[in-house]
Amino acid sequence: MNATPVDPGSGVVYPVGLRLQGRRVVVVGGGQVAHRRVAGLLEARALVTVVAPEVTPALEALVAPGTVTWLERHYADGDLADAWYAVAATDDPAVNARVAAEAERHRVFCARADDRSASSVWTPAVGRQGDLVVGVHGGGDPQRAVGVRDAVLSGLIDGSIADRASRTPSGTAGTVVLVGGGPGDPGLITVRGRQAVAQAEVVVADHLAPQSLLASLPAEVEVIDASKLPRGRSMAQEQINEFLVSRALAGKRVVRLKGGDPFVFGRGMEEWEACVAAGVPVEVVPGVTSAIGVPGLAGVPVTHRGMTHEFVVVSGHVPPGHPASLVDWAALGRLRGTVVVLMGVDTAGAIAAALVEHGRPAGTPVAVVTDGATPTQRTVRTTLAGLARTIVEQGVRPPAVWVVGEVVSLGDPAATRAGVGTPG
């Protein structure tokens, strides 16, 4: 709605939550404003009818599966019959006035998108945080309402606004949430992941998880270090599983916070199985995997139109020929597409040699991105033939992601010669 002046003498707004599931709602208009209103109404599971001669492609996509009923014509008197709620969202004030007038006659609350002062109901700026709904009216100013709503939601997500009741044990068995923290920057964790961390009573965290999120937790939250350092100290997976299960069975809200995505070389499925076997409710919150996110942050796409139709993500923690390796390196050497290698710093030379041996040209571009999504991110560009030497000369250490393929040349053509390090 526009910020049209509203006479203070018209009365204050009475806030109320409408339960519209299974109830008919009519939206007159098929533009962008109507689309936004329809999206919120569908979330409330209302039975939505759109009246408009034309609609946006996004609205039309909702019509085909029957999610929305579309009357493909102009508004006519009587269209609000049996409606519980109405929205007038055309670009014609006269039509909107007719819709509002019919709504008034039938005692149907109506929101006019063009004139708040003529509306019988105002749509608040709404945000949802789990089962918590935040609605803000801005005294006639929608942007003011949006600003306050966003500030409240941000506070709920990062924990600066405490949802104390959500932390209170319910007396039943606790839960486990497997959260993918993304590639490193705390701003790249999902909203649901941030919410789960803010509400946790126990956090079992890897060293690759966004560490600054732990600093914002209240002192009473138990933080368990489950780091697994490359070729170094690590907590046994069985012990991690035991922490998750035991704390949850004690009634705690437990978050397993990992870097990247928990199901991409994160052993997330093993933890999920342990929880299920113990009867512990478990939720999975996907994360942005470093296999895609880190190259993207360095300007290297894993796919590009006309260049590659596939990409493969490989664990490089064991080299080609190792008895524990499950990778068909010969098949990867024959691929034309992109190969992304995780956990492959120490084995980079052996992997590059295997790819060349099985058909990949020695001059294929390679980008190595270290400390992805952090202030110290760095990109080194080389080729398969020069990869082993570049790793040593540039002092590349984990964590690092490296990418093989012609897509590397798209990132920075001026820095494609072997051994040149450029900022990521």
C-alpha cells in the first residue's frame, strides 16, 4: 500500500490475526502487488480467487496446478460473494473503489493497495520465525513498518532479542538440528540455520563452522568443540553421535553446526541415523556447500552456458590408487566438464597427475581458493601440469577448494598463467 495520509481521528488499528485456511479470499488485480498479497494468503492456506484480465507469469504459474483460481476478466459486482476477505490491487482507483464499496456492503474487510485511508483493513509488514509471527503497523507508513519488522526478525535470528520461552525445556525429549553453516561467512548461513543456533541449548560445532555465531550465544549455552583438523586432532564420530543423542534425550535443543552443507562430505547422514536409532527427533537444515559457494565468491562458476553441462564434486582426502579411494579417476579424466575437489591440498599433485594420465589436457586451467568466504580468502590460478608446484610455492594450506576446467578462465583472464596469486 502507498503511504497515503490517514486521519488520526479515524481511530487506531486493532491488530488481529486472521485464520483463513479453507476460506475464500478474492484478490482483484493481477500485477506485482497482487502477486505479493497472494503469496501471503497462500501461506495462510486461504482459497484464493484472482480476478484480472491479465496476471504476472508468477501468478499464472500458480493457476495451472490449481493453487489459485483465476477469473480471466475484469472485476464485476458480485465477485466478492461468499468471500471472507478481499484485496483491491488494480492500477485503476475507480475499480478499487468499486471493490471496496462492494466489500463494505457485504461486511467483508477489504485492503486497498492504492489508498490506505479508504481501506477497512491494513496489511501489516509480516515476518515469520518458526511458529512465531511478527506483524507491524507503521501508522500509515509501510516502509516504517518494514524497517521495524526487519529489525525485530534480525534480533530474533541473531539472538539479540531473546525468545526466552523457546529455550525453556518442555519436559519432553529434546531435538537435534543438523545445520549447514555455509562456506565461512556467518552472513551466508540460512535464516533457518541462524534461528536454530539462536534457540539452541547445546551447540556441537566444527572448526569450519562460522565461529562468530558461537560468540553471540548466551553464557548458559553449552558449546562442544567437535573439530576435525586435517591430519591432526579430531573428535571421533562415535563420540559426536553420543553427544548429540545424550543431550537430546536429556531434553535439550541441540544444534550440530557444520561448515558447508551437512550432507556433502559432512557425515551428516551418520548423525541423522544415530538420532533416528535413538528415537530423537532430527531436522536437517541445508547449507551453502563450499564446493559451489567458494568458487562462486572467487568469480569461478562451476557451470557456464556453452562451456560445460556438468560438474563433479570429489573428496580428495585420499589419493588415486589408495585402497580406501572410491573415486573413478579414469572416468573423471575423460570428462569435459568441471571437477571440484574438496579436502585435496596434500593430494593435489597425485590427483592432477591422474586426471592428465586419463585424458585431461595438462594445460587445463585450475583455480585454488583458500580460506573461502573469510577476510583472508585468496585465489591462485595455475594448470593441472603446474598444480603441485603452485601448491608448494604459494604456501597453500587447508581449507582450500580447487576447481579444474575451462570455467576457471572466466574468473580473471589476466591471471591465468601458472602460479599467479590474486585476491579472491
